[in-house]
Amino acid sequence: MASSITTTTSKTTLSTDGHKAASGAMQSSSSVLLLGTLNTAKRLSASCQQVIAEESTERTARVIVRSCLADSELYPIISGHKCNKVPLCPSSLYADMALTVGAYLWNTLSPETKVPGMDLTNMECPKPFIAQVPQTQPGQFIEMEAEAELEGELGVVRCQWRSVRPDGSKIQDHASCLLKYEDCEKWVQEWSRFDHMVKNSIKALHAKMLAGGAHQMQSGLAYQVFESFVTYPAKYRGMNEVTFNGLEGTSTLEFKTTAEDHCGPYHIDNSCHLSGFLCNASDMEGEDNVYVSEGWHSAKYLNPAAMFRPGSQQPKLTNYCLMQPRGKSLLQGDVYIFQEDKMVAVMEGIKFKQLPRRVVNIFLPPPKRA
């Protein structure tokens, strides 16, 4: 079996904490020119700034990418996402990195074919990555390691995220998921079986609202529901109007991003805010508790490139969600996203756990007042 190995530099071998490849073949670069500026010959995107190392055979590929949170495009994404007043790397950033690297690995292994659908499954984020605001020299670094393996005509990619020092040594593991290459046409066929039921549920909610049996909130008021725990600046406030009744709701989406933004993390977050809104809106009087995201089971985007265009270029989007109790203190549900009349994305098994605020204040302490 033929194999090829590409390295970005020959100066520094990868550290021995799980980074180093057999025979020392994979090597690393960690040069930092300026705050948030990485010296690299291969930049995939604002979220995947530097290909540190890669190797491939005919059926497998492995890549490590590293990004500095102080990067001018990435910094607004992490500094604007605050939970309990603490800036956190959002899980939508991990998802955006996975989709970017997933497409890159597919093009490495099968360059003559179109990138298939990519299902982000079993996204788990057990250790939040707390960001420094403002960033100090040399900045904080997030590293993603991905291993792809083709299986038949498609395959899988195992993804892991960790914070690292500028030299590549690991600080902490933060998240993981399994990306599955799948046939988009099968998604469309599957979605067609329940598409009409979701649309009917949306119509029923609007009818109930007109009859006084459901509530409707505009964007500003809807995002106030989050304010006790999550703080969102304008570009994260994609829900334009929310109609809801208990744990069921629908919203119109209007992304606030511009051509200068790296849109993926914003749009992924915006698209599923409805799930967190329903959890918190159903417990608005429970000031002693908050709902914390615990990841999701599956996330499928029919055309990520189109969905991640700047907000001014987006057609009308609508979503729907029904959250349901799953055991003690856990709510779980699916979010369906429509472009005009067509289902274009589905996020399944989004989980939110109810936690006492005193517990959250321990593992995610808010900054002390000056």
C-alpha cells in the first residue's frame, strides 16, 4: 500500500503526549510571529489556521491543526460567547473545525470526488475551554487531531480537541466527536418521511399563538431569557422571532454576520439556540437553576458552504424544536432547519442538563468584580 507523509517543517518533533507518530515521521511547527498570527504555509480557515502535521495512506489520513484564539477572525467568536460571564470556546467552533477538516481529509483521500455529507455524531464537551479576554502574548491555542479511515465508499473521522502551549505540549483535553461521511441523498429521503409533520407542527404553533394559547417573542426579549447564564452579542443573536408553547417552539432566523466574519461558528450556534431557549423559558422562575448544554447526538448540514454564507446573503430560514424530559434533570430534543420550504439541516439529540447555579459557580466561577 502506497503512503505519503507531509510535514510543515522539520524543526520540532511533536510532543510525546499522544502527538508523536511512529518513527518520528510527523513533525510540528509552533512559531508565533505576532499575537494571534501563526507562521504557516497551510491555513485552512480562521478556525483551522495552521496544519501542524499530516500523514496519509490510500485509505487513511491523519492531520493536526492548530489555531490561536487571538486571531483577528477567531477572537470575536470566543470573546463574545460567555457562560456565567466566562468567555468559552463554543461547541459550534468545534463543529466548524470538524467540517473544515473533514472536507480537507476527504479531498486528501479522494481528490477526484465530491465531498459527501458529513454527520457530526456524539459531540461531547466535558471540559470547557475558558478563553482569556483580552488575549495576552502569545495567545491561547486550540489544537484538533483528526484520524480518517475510508470504509467502502465512505468512512469516518475521529476528532479530538485540546488546548496546547505554543510548543504543542498539551494542557487539557476538551471535546471529541465522530464525523461520518454519508450520502446526502439518503438524508433527504429520510427527512421526507417526517418533513410534513414538522411543518404541520409549525403551523399549529402559529395558530395556537393567534388563539392565545402560545407565546411569541421578538429577538431582544427572547435573548433576555438567556441573560441569567449566557451572554450573546449581536452576531450570536440569530433568532429573529420565537413562537413557543412550553417545550415546543419555532423561530425565524436572521444571521447578523458580514462578509468579514468567519460565519460557521456563529451560524451553527444561532441555528440551535431555540433548544436552549425552550429549556430556559420553561423554567424562567427557577432562578436557582440553569440549563447547561451537554452536546448532541448528530448534526447534519445539507450544504454547509451555503448555510455559512454571510447573513446578508442568506435566504429566509426557519427552525423547529421539541424538547422532552429524559431522566432526572435532563432535556433532549431535535432541531429541524428549513430554507424556505426545504429541510436543509437537522440536529438530533441536543442535550441540556439542569444544574443548580451554586454548582455552576464552582466549576465555572464568574469573574470577580473589580
